[in-house]
Amino acid sequence: MNDDLPEELHRRVERFLAAHDPATTERLTWLRARFDAGLAWVSFPAGLGGLGLPQALQAEVDRLFEDAGAPDNRKKANGIGLGMAAPTILRFGTDAQKQRFLRPLWTGEEIWCQLFSEPGAGSDLAGVATRAVRDGDTWVVNGQKVWTSGAHHARFAILLARTNPDVPKHGGLTYFLCDMTDPGVNVRPLRQITGEAEFNEVFLTDVAIPDSHRLGAEGAGWKVANATLNNERVAIGGRAALRESGMIGAVADTWRTNPQRRTPELHARLLGLWVEAEVARLTGQRLRQKLALGQPGPEGATMKLTFARLNQQLSGLELELLGEDGLRYSDWSMTRPDKVDMTGRDAGYRYLRAKGNSIEGGTSEILRTIIAERLLGLPPEPRVDKDIPWKELPR
């Protein structure tokens, strides 16, 4: 990396702040100006929120703006948009799609969700049955999606649909950008064991999607979707974290504030999990450094798998530490939140919500298969249906 780059970037941020005071500039105006100045995603190309610089510089830019009191771009409510949709649009989108979608996505004007999973497909994403039939320059979509986080406040969705049932399942998929406000899109809440309904099921009935909102070539949906999923796993399991933050921090605080409940056995388990959490955090740092030099690969699956396992083990340990107090649950009222708050709630919520970590973003079973085949080079699982037309598969 050019040693002058960080210093020049600092000066660029300082000049921008001098011309756009966060304290006196309207929030959306300020965010749009930051995007136009190339200081949103510094690694993105010029004109698309970036400067074409190394991704490793992003954290420092974000820190400088945060220290200056910069407004938030709703990143907690738009994790799917920022972490999954944006890099996929950048890689596979047309120039017109990049110009249309990236700016309002980054500023938080348009929230995104993900229409991939289906109730009948289980863990087999390639088995989706939602159909998209072309009618001139429009695709007519019918089907059902499930486990859709944030669909109740999303403006757009990344959608995987079947466009050719006559070829094997992986080859007949196409990727679309779906307007969630269009006629025929019906979002219904799915109440979870936490009491919340952050997830939804989405019914698509004769939804008309213009061909200009197709991302990638017709029939190339599996390739585009895999790029999205790699970004998702890195976003879930490889995000930047401080030492003793997240779940390990919450459990460590519970340990420190309840000395009367400590036992040698619980102490040994907590120390072991603390070390594992720190190893995972440092591994995540190495992964992000690697990502700064290229595209995410299957390594993200290992981070997401570790994240899910540690969260479940730590939240279970916390309940054991609290004893009967751990059985109390502060609020089971039906709400539809715009983000998951694992550390801002009580231990009972953390325990219940962590159960979803091994399902969302790819089940732990599927991730182990990815690791075995793509990282370790082990023989692949037998796949007797890979050469059979999708329409002939039993469902």
C-alpha cells in the first residue's frame, strides 16, 4: 500500500468535514454528499461511493467520521443491503443498476431484504420453486419465500427465482432485484420463540419485475447467489469486533456481577470459551485483511460456523450461571424490530435468539459440507439429482 494514501485520505476527510459540518447539515443531505465524495465505500469505484482504494482503509475513514459526529446510515437496519446486496450489485450489475441502487442503499433511504429461502426447499437453495416467467421485457413471478429478515420495512429485495424448469436445478435459476412495494408482494410476520417477528414469510403473486432489474445473465442465478452468500457469511461471522465484545462480553459481565454463583466447573468452561472467542475474533481480523485484497471465498463459512456455535454455548453457560434467575424473561410481547440486539436484552432472550444462529445465513450442516469440500478438498457428497431436470425432481 502506498504510504501516502492514508495521509491523503485523512486530508480528504478533513476537507469534506470542513465543507459539510455534521452538526449543521441535514442528515440525508450530508450522507448523499459523503457518497458523492467517494467516502462511503472507499474501495468502490469513483462515482459509486468510492475512490478505488484498498478496502483496508475503510475502517479508518469510518472512525474519522464517527469521531466527528457523522450521522448514521442505518447500517444496523440495512445489514442485508450493505453487506450482501451492494457488493453483489457492484460485481454483477449493469452501469444503470449501479447508478440507480447503490447510492440510496448506502444512505439508508432504501432498505433491502433477501428472498432466497423457501418452505418447500429446506436447506437446498438450488431447489427453489418460485417461478419467474418472461413476458416481453417483464418477468412475472409467483411463489413463496420464508425467513425473510426485515421484509416488513424493506423497499427492495434480492430475489432468486426459477426461470427454466427443464434443466438441472442449479442451471435454471435467475437473480432479480424486486421492488417490495409492487402489487402482489404480501409480507406476513413469523413470530419466533423470542416473541419477536424479525422474520417474515413473503408471498409473490403475479409480481411484475422489469428485465432491467435482472442481475446477471438469465440462468446464472446460482453463480450470483453464491457470491451473495459468501458476502453474507463474512458479514455475519467476520465483522470487526473489539476484545470481549458481543456475546462473550455479555456473559463475562454476568460472571463478574454474580460472584455468589461461581463454581470451578463454570469458571473452567467460561475461560475455555473466552479463549475460543478471542481466537475467532483474531481469525476474523485475518480474514478481513485477506478480503481487502480480493473477493470473499468459502473461508467465511468457517467464521459463520464458529460464530453460531460460540453464541449458543455462551448463552447456555450464562443461563446455568444465573440459575433460576435465568428462567425469567423480561418481555415476550409481539414486536417487529428492525435489527437484532443480542447484548441489549436479557440472558433469556440471548439463549433463545442464539438458536437461530445455526440456521440463518446457511445452516451449520450445510456450512460443514462447504468447508469439507471447498477448503479441505474431501470427496463431495453423492448428488444423484445434479443432472436431472428440475421439473422431474420429487417434491
